[in-house]
Amino acid sequence: MALNIVVCIKPVPDPAYYDKVSIDPVTKRITREGIPTIINPVDKNAIEAALQLKSAYGGKVTVITMAPPNATENLREALAMGADEGILLSDRAFGGADTLATSYTLAKGIEKLGSFDIVFCGAESADGATAQVSSQLGEWLGVPHLWNVFALEAPEEKQLRVKTKIENGAMEWEIKAPCLLAVAREVNKPRFISAMGIIKAKNKPISTWSKADLIVEDSRLGLEGSPTKAGGVFTPDLKRKGEMLKGDPEQIVEEILQRLRAGGISIDLDGSCEWGGGK
Amino acid sequence: MKKKIWVFAEQVKCGLDPVVFELLTKAGELAAELGGETEVAAVLLGDGVEPFCGLLAEQGAEVVYLADDPALGMYNPMLYAPLIVELAKKEEPEIFLFGATAIGSQLGPTVAAGLSTGVAAHCVDMRINSDKLLVADVPSFGGKILGEILCPDTRPQMASVKPGIFVQGPPCPKPLNVVKMDLSLLPKSDLPLKALSLEKKEVEGVPLEKADIVFCGGYGLGNKENWDKLVKLAAIFGGAAACTRPAVDEGWSGGEHLMIGTSGKSIRPKVYVGFGISGATHHICGMKDSGLIISVNKDEKAPVFEVSDVAVAMDLNKVLDGMLARLS
């Protein structure tokens, strides 16, 4: 027996550069020039989770993405980590997709692969960060799905014990394959790519599928298939006056305490008369 | 037919999540903007949750849709989503709001897929436009960019909002009106997904969201000792200590539940004091609504100073130790 595992990844602009993202004042488009495209960081945890299951039970790891043609580079990187095959879903008709249309298209790509046991996703992307695609993909595929998985065990091949994060705590689950798991960064530590990995990746297959290769309803694709529409974009103005405090540490501390009080914080300084006789 | 604005009334064992009251307040405002006879309702699922109906009515829910069943004691998307989808198909709400909590972040998009409608994720503001459509401001690129999201053609127009983004308003009590949901839709057979347990840690000290003053530490803290000092300082003020992503990754802070930012919490204390924080957009997005922002960073060009009211360009050790010495 062996596991058939699919990992969904998303190429994103490197989050280390998001301070440099801006809106072109004329075209009103988001400019992200010069920012390198990388595999969405938590998607590497998804790849790692898949590779670990494969090494426990055998099988195959297929990495899939819906992206522009140059995303083959990101797929190649996933193959260098150890995945077996890459699928790029790329077509102009897929463009402008929101989470519902994206998850639909990914589902159709995965269905074309044939049967699967587990689909892994990262819990959210660094750029859009809606964290919605995985849950909606689970719905399109008609399989049980969990989001924000931070611990994962597979005591049996097709039965998993999983923990998901909740506020200040965790939920524990039993989930049967076929299923979908969206992982959080705590789930594992993605492996580094070895030189051998890079060499092997060169001969691993990457296929590109366009709309014509999939059995899809056109009205569910891309912009047309997206119930949400984008309105205006803007950069929030968060500027404050940034008044610089001067002085030696003692003076600075007094100045900060004064500001805290002015900001509505009561300060209880025992035995001090500085604030007019204590509290 | 009356227009309806729904709020998912998330609760985990011990009570309703505060975000529910924040959303009910916002729903009331949106209802006023929509005009006409717009009705605010809450959708409540769980086991033994009927007593919460009164609290929801107190905060403005004119109707509470209730599914109270032992099977719903622990959240399970395979149980919750079908019930809510069927209810929404029948009642056709105009707007449906979810807290962007761990559970809401999964349930919202799951329900949306069932209804083939759109969700604006992690809204930081929302309003009704002149076409009577919901306009939601949604952050992307770690909060650097805000985009307006509309859902013009499908209903409900859904949105998720992180806890702490909106402020809970004063109560606006409505007569209790409970409508029971159809529990015959609950699957009888064995599900491939079972919730086994739910653990919630008791929060020590003042919860981050409720603190008047928050002391926040970033990568510049440099070590665990300084984090401990921050916690001490917070305790002196009856406030809370918080952190950025790097301080979580370095293992200095108590953990991710104390993290402020786009993938963490949004806070609006009276005063925020940041130590060793450079000012990455991801973090700023979570603290920008603080009353007063004071930042301590030895780099006088730190970007965080631009979004601060008060800037202290000094070695944070001196300031931390100085404050502790002065106050203890």
C-alpha cells in the first residue's frame, strides 16, 4: 500500500519585501517590481508533511499550483525538496480568481490526477492571507478538511490524528483519508534542499495544464467565477508625529511615565510625591 | 422580505466569544445604513447553549437561530456547515459576518463554498455603499495595502473580522426571539472526521485584548531575560505583554497567542509601548489603533518611529531596567 499525496502551493512575492509594496499613483495598480517570487513559506511545511508521510508509507507526492507560466521554477524547487511530480494550472481564463474560483480550479486539477489520499495546503498565503482556499478546496473535493493543523500523526496509513490551533488552545481530531489538511508553520521544519535534490529535480516531470485540459464549467473560472469583486485599493495612512525624546535614561524613563499617565494609565508609585502625593 | 444581517455566534465551551458582540454592534450599524426594515440575527450552534440566546438579544440580535444538540458540543465543520448552509438557503440573509477566529476562519469559507458566494477575509472596516452593497476593506501584503472587496451578485455577502477590530457598543436589548434550526439535517452515520478533544489554556494575567497598556517586544529584545522583564513591567501596570513574530520564533515569548499582527491579534489599548520593534507592516497592522504609541529602538531610523507618537532612540536595556528600577 502506498499514499497518493497532493500538495497545493502558491508562488507569492517574498514577504520580506512587503514594506516596499506600493500603489502606483497613476495606474492605481499594486507595484511589486523587483520583489522575488518564492514558494509561500507555510506551503513548504505542507510539502514537508507530505514528504514525511511518503517516507513512512511510500507512495507519491504531486505538487500543484495555479499560477502564471513562470511558476514552473517554484514547482522545480518543490521537486528539489523531494516531491515527485509538478502540475502547473495556467491559463488566462484562470486569472483574476478569488478564493472560490481558485479552489474550484485546483479541485478540477486534482480530480484530473485521479484518486488521492491526502491533500496538503499551507494554512494561508503571505500575500492575500485570506486563509480560505484550503477549506473551499476541501468542499469542492467533497472530503473532510481541517485548517491550521500544527501536529500530525498517521498511526495507520489512511487514518490520521491531527491537532488544530484554536485561540489559547487546541482541538484534537481523527480524520480518515481521503482528506485535506491545511498546515500551520509549527507542524514541522521544512527540509533544506540538497545539491542532489536539485540535480534529481531536473529530470522530474512538470506538466502544464490549461483550461482545455480540464473538465470545467467556464462560468466558475477566473474573474467571472469569482463572487467577490475588487473595488479601490489604497495605502492606509498610519503616520504619527514620532516625537523624539531626548535625555539620559533617567530623564527618558520619567518622560515615558508622564506620557503613560497622559495616555490614561494610572501609575502607582509608592512613597513618591512626584505625581502630587502618590496615586 | 426583510433584509437580514447575520452574525455567527461562536462559542467555545465557556461562553460566547467577545468577537460576537463586536460583530453584533457592527451589524446594527450596517442595518441602519441599509435602512428599511433590516433585521439583525445571530446563528448559535452548540450543546447547552440556549442560555446564551438572551445575551445575544441583549446586544441587538432580533432573532437567534438556535441549534442546541449534544452532537454539536464540539465544533465540527461536517456538522456545523451543512446546518448553516441549509438555514441560509432558506432564510436568504443579505449579509453574514463571522469572527476570523480559528473556527470562524474555517467555517466561514466552508459555508461560502456551500452557498457559492464570496467572503471578504479579515476585514478591518466595512460600510454600505450607495448601491446598498457591503464594501469591506481587506488588508493584503501584510497590511501594507488595503483593498475594497464587494460581493455584488451573490448572497449572502460574507465577511470575516478578527477579534478586536470593531468595538463592542452599549447593549441594545431586543425581545428574545429564538428560532430553532432543523436538526433532522444532522448526519446520522459515522463521519470521517471526529473531534476528540478541545483544550483551552487559562490565560494568565490580563488578557491581551482587554489590557489598557500593552508592552510589546520584538527581535531587538535579544534574549529571553528581556522578555521576562517585559512581563514584569506589564504586571506592575496591570497590563499585558505581547510580541512580534521573530520573538515567537526565537522562543523568547510565551507563544503565538501573544503575537500582534496580521497573522496574530489586533489590539487597541490606551497605550502601546514597543521595545526593539523595527516596524514590519505585519506587526503595525495589529497595533495601529492603539491610543498612544511609544516605541523604543536603538536605531533612530527605525521605520516604527514613523507610526509612533513618541520615539525613544536608545538601547532598550537601559529603558527597561530604568523603568523597572523606578517602579519596583
